Amino acid sequence: MTQTNNKALIAVLSVVFGLVAGAIIMLIFGYNPFSGYGSLIATAFGTPQNIGEIFSQMTPLILTGLSFLVAQQAGFFNIGMSGQLYAAWVGSVWFALAFPQLPDFLIIIGATLFGVILGGISGLIPGYLRAKFGASEVIITIMLNYVILYLGNSAITSFPKAIRQTTDSTNQVGDHGSIAIKWLSDLTNQSSISAGIFIAVIVTILVWFIMKKTTFGFSIEAVGKNADAAKYAGINEKATQIWAMTLSGALAGLGGVTEGLGHYGNVFVQNSTPETGFNGMAVALLGSGSFIGVILAAALFSALTVGGSGMPNISGVPTELVSIVIALIIFFVGSSYLIQLLIKKIKAADAASAGSGKGPKGKKPKKTDQTEEAQA
Amino acid sequence: MVNQTQQDIPAIEMKHIVKKFGDFAANDDINLDVKAGEIHALLGENGAGKSTLMNILSGLLQPTSGEIFLRGQKITIKDPATAAKLGIGMVHQHFMLVDAFTVAENIILGAETTKGMSLDLKAAKQRIQELVDKYKLAVDPEALTADISVGQQQRVEILKTLYRQADVLIFDEPTAVLTPQEIQELIAIMKNLAAEGKAIILITHKLEEIRQAADRVTVIRAGKSYETFDAKNVSAVTLAEKMVGRKVSFTTEKKPAQVGKNILDIEHLTVQNAEGVTKVNDLSLDIHAGEIIGVAGIDGNGQTELVQAITGLTHIQSGKVTLDGKDITNKSPRKIIQSGTAHIPEDRLRHGLEVNMSLAYNMVIQNYYESPYAKMGVLQWKAIADHARKLVNQFDVKITSIEEPAGALSGGNQQKAVLARELSRKSKIVIAAQPTRGLDVGAIEYIHKQLVSQRDLGKAVLLVSFELDEILDLADKIAVISSGKIIGTVDAKETSKEELGLMMTGMSLQKARQELSATKAEAKQ
């Protein structure tokens, strides 16, 4: 239990350190960090529209974060979320535009399912190759990202003219296929917020339940933590790995669906596979393996990105600084060893001062233990 | 020659050594003195603090408090390099040798003599040869390390320390990997070293070896050192009692076996490992209900692959395995488990436990998906926890909470946990591979009793072990395995350690018996 506390502490400290380091960089380049961060916060939470944008942008981040988490639980490092997301994005938009005669709810369900299936297949392929042939999923998923990028792009350009807006973008899915919610859009001054955020939160709960409470989640955890022991215990470790990667791909795919039917409302040719897929890794890392952590991390990154867009106008700080801050946060999470060392040193110093002092001071370490227990 | 006054000063003396890890004191005021020219055994259960103490002596750990004296001089050993410089050498349990190097190259690795920019192998080889002759460590410095026997590899480890001019040699469980014959040779080597004035510290929990080799013994129990006494004229029983702190029994009491029907039938089994090397070669064996079959053999002769083939963990090339009339050849591990096998695996950390999952989950790892542990694919925590609590109580597994990860348990308790899980499941055969490896007398006694009671319940028991004492004590019949073949099967009552030792090298039963009677006749003359 203390371990989870420690992890949360590391995540929080990483964010603080990342922001402080970002401030130092602003100072070095002659910007005022207070006005920089001030304009960031003012932009992020200043208008209803921007708040709507935060929810809209955190939606695929939550889903790709979950995707990474599920793969990680099974012992996979899924770098292919970007491609899996794009496959689903293209697929869902195509489905929504290709069957205008269907009733709206069937269009949405069909487009979602089609996208999720495409994402799932994109995850299944590396899962299968690793389980059956021991191929590195890292390399396979990176390569698949390119395959999916060019397949997706060429699909878009070869869609029938009727559903294309330009040569390299599709029509808006419009009222028939959109998952936007009218009163929410109105409330947030026509931001890109959609039902996606609710889907993401419900799916988070669902995935939490699957991973923590079901036999399927149990087998994924067992295989991920020790495949040999899982095999010994009669768990089909290969099938479990394949299913886990399929689930992971499907989740990233759902992220793509919310981009297509929600955030953007269409799909267009990309220069590289969507960054959102990669940012999901950062979200999962900062969320430190917890489901609530994923939602909070996604919210943070989304708020930073939305807020960052206002920095150049208000305080002259370039938006790139936000990318630097996000990168630094991830750097600190990755170098958690350093932070852990710091925590240990502080605790040791605490204990030492408590040990040397008598009376009330001597109780200090006990107190921290109790608070830890209470939190647990 | 050492004079009288020098001899009185211990070669190494550790005073009031305390080593704390957090609140836990692994060493809690330990005193130890080892004289030059003696073999001093450290006796203690697992987790008693022997390794911690030796890690302090070899510079891997720093004591929280306490003092170390080398020939009367106070020293601080800040790292392994310092220890080596001070003449303290460790012969590791797991050899640290480069297979592709010759013996000489391995010995000088890290302490190379150079001539200009190049290695002076010639001078090094000469020094090694001198050491080999002086201490009678028969090993060829030119031989490739991969080609020499395990016993010889150990001599290379000893030579490594001698080459670095060690006067204090620590032997960490040195006999774990040796055949009985090699053990005798090792004891002779240690005595030689001691006679040359080296101080030898021997860590072992094999009591017979202490009786044979050691001059004095220091008992360590729960991080504290107890008495130090003369090792001669002490019975193994006394040693064990001092180690555990209570009475223990060595031979497991058992009634004559009530042999029933054939349970496991192995016919012409052939198994290759991942590299395509045949490890089990046309092996046939059958095990009946109500009997314990012990498979004796030197490590690496196909025992691991045999067990993995039966349990479905490795692919069977050819042959047939039948469990109670049901063909289980190349069936999935789950199918085999369901048809009635309980398997105490050789490597409890790799196969036996999910060390990062809770003990409760570990207790249902094979049947978590069955009622009452799961309903419609949803885990039923209450049923799982109840089951775990029941097993923990029944098998006396010491743990603070069943939600703790299995890796938090001590080695003995981990093994008890595996045993609890395997023996509580319905099964027709219990396959126990090295069930007591690395465990202390108390835990061994417990596990032995459990295995015999499984036999008395009418289950078939297949015991694979490198410990001949264990096999002789428990098994009703002993099958000796060598190069993947069963060399012979003997009745446990009609054989001896020597006979099994010879068969383990690949000699047939008949030949082994001839050999033994010949040596006996020789001894009489």
C-alpha cells in the first residue's frame, strides 16, 4: 500500500519538478515564468470553450493511456497505439460516411465497432507475432505504425468523391455520425467536446473491472508478471498475450473513434501517425499504472496543451515550451529512481532528527507511518 | 611456520556485528573468530544471517555497527576489492566463470599480470601450476572451462582466491552441486588448505559435512551468534538441535508402502531442449499409487526436462505418458493439471509462485477460474481469501497478510505456500522436484512428513532430488538417472549412497556392486 502512495508521490513530484524546470528554462530565455504559467492557466480555464477543449483532447489520451496500461499488464510495450488509433479513426469515419441510409444510432454503433475492430486487429498482429514467434512487439508496432499510416492515407485519398471534402480530407460526419452532445457544445461555446469523454470514463471503469476483478484480468496479470509461472499454472500464456494486445489495440482504436466522430468530426491525411497515440504512453507512465492516475494525467496534459496555446499571445512564451514541460515531467517520472532516492533521504533525515530529539519529536516517524496507513 | 603467539591471535575476528535493514536486524550482535589453520563452520538456518555476515566480511555490505579484526588489526572492508587486497576470498556457490575461457584465463581475470601492454600468461600459468601442486588441486590450467567437470570448476574458484593470495577463504554452500565422491575430494582440499595455514570459513547446512570437515562450529540463530564449539565428537543430531533450537528428526518415520495400481506410466520418453540437445533419451518409468519413487542423479542429467515433459511445460519428441489410464502426452499444462497432477516445481521463483502477486492469488493460481473462486468470469475475493487463510493456517505459512505479495515470504515459507497449494488440490500424483532445496532442517522435516503422508493417502509420489540423503530417507524405490536414461531402479532398503553415487556417473547397478565389493576387499587387505 505504501508502494502505491510512493508512486503517487513520485508522479506529483515529477509534475512539480517538470513545471519548475520549465520555469527555469523560461528564465534562461528571458521570459517571465509567472506570466508564462499565468497565461497558461488563464487560457486553459478562461473560457467555456477552452474547458470544453480540455475534455475533448483528454478523451483519446485516456483511451490510449488505458491501451498502454493493458498492454503493460500483459508484459507488452505497445508503441503501436498511434497506428491503432489512426486505423480506427479512418475506419470509423469511413463507416459513418459510407452508410448514410442507416438510422443514426446504427451509424454510430457500426462506426464505433468497425473502428474498434480495426484497432483490435492492429494490436492483435504484434501480439500474435510475439506470442508465436517471439518477435519483438516494439519493432513490430513501430513498423506497423508506418504501414497503417500509408494505408490510411491512401484509403482517404481513394475514398469516393462523394464523401470527400478535398483530395485529402473527408466530409464531416455531421449529425448522422457525430457523437457531439448539443447542450454540451452550446454550453462550451461550440467546443469540440463530445460524448467521447463519457465513453472514456465509462470504459476506464470497465477496463478497471476487467483487469482487477475478472478471471481474464487475472490471467493477464499472471502472464505479465511471470509468464513461466502462469504457464506452469495452466494459463495459456500465448492466447492471453494475444487477447491482451487485441484489447489494447481496441482501446487505442476507441480513442481514434472519438477523434473521428467527436473531436475532429472527419479524417484527413496525416504526415505522421497521430501524436495522441504516443502521448498515451506518457499518460500511462505519469498515471503510474493506476486507472484514476490515467484520467488525472490525461487531464493534466490536455490542460497544459490547451493552456499552452494561449501563451504566445498573452506572455510571448512560445507554445513549444509546453511540450518541453510535458517532456520534462515524463523525464522525471522515468528517472523516478532519483526521486525515490530523494524521498528516502528526506525520510532518513526525518527519522534521524526524530531519533536524536527526545519527547514529542521522537514520535515523528510513527506519525508518518500512521498517515500512510490511513491513506492506504 | 606460525609461532605460538601468532596462532593465538585469530586470523579473522568479527566482534558485535550488527547489520540492520530498516528495522530488521539481519545480524544482531554476532561474534566470530576464525584461527589460521582451522576450518570453521557457520551453522544456521536459512535467514539466520550467515550470508549477511559473510557479505560483510567480503565487503559487499557494511555493518551497522561492530568491528572486524584481521590478525589482531582493526580493519574496515569498504568494498570487495578491499577484501581481496586484505586476503579475504570467497568461493561462490554459483560459479562465476567464463565458459569460453581457459582455466588459467579465468583465474587471472581481473588480476592480470601484464608485460608492457600484453598479458603475461606464461608467468601466470607458472604461478597457477605452483598453486595447483602445492594445494593438490588437480585441474589443468590449459583446459577450457566449459569442458571440465563441476568439481573441477569449483577448484578453479578456489584457485582464483589463492591466486589473489587469500588467507581467509569463505566457502558458501560448496557441496550443493557436487556428487558424493566430489564432496570427499573437496573436504580433502579444504583440509589441505587449512594445513597450509589458511583460515577456512565453511557455510553449509549439511551437518554430515561439518562433522567430517570442520574443526569448530559457530551457531547462528535469528541473527545472533550462540556458542562456538568443537566440531569433533558432536553428533549430527546435536548439531541440528543447536541450529534449530529444538529437537528435530532426520529420518522420516514411515510405514511400509501400500503399493496400489499403476498411476503414471512413462514409455520411451524422448525430450529435446530448446537447443535441440536430447536431454531425456528413451526413458521409461512407472509409478504406482502409494509409493514414492525417487529419481537420483547429478544436476543436468535430464531431471528438469523429465518433470517438464510430464507436466506439459515442454514438448515431448516421442514416447508416451499416461496418467491413470489417460494419455497426457503433449497435452496442455491445464489439461494435465485437471487430470490430477500436483507439481512442486524445482524453481519456486520462476514457476512455483507469482512473486509480485498476492499470496491469496497464488493459492488459486491453477483454479482461479473455477467455482467458488470465480463466478461467470468474475473473481470472488471472499472465497479466494478464505481459501488462502485456511491453507496458511493449515500449513503454518508465516505471513503478515494474505494480500502481501508471495515474494515477501522467506524461502522456507514460500516453499510451504507452494506445498500448501499443491497438496490441497485433488490429485493422483505429486511430482516434487528438489522440494527442499535451500531449506533448513526444520522446513525439510516438515516437507518430508507431508510427502510421506501424501503417499499414505494413496497418491503416487515422484521425488526428484540431488540430495541422496533425502532420496534414501523418503523413497521406496530409487531410479537413478544419467544422461537422460534410467540407469537402474533399486529398492531403497537395498542400496547405499556409494552405490547410487557410482550409478549416477552412468555405471550399471551390477557394475557398481562389483566395484564396491572390490574396493571393500582391497580395504580389508
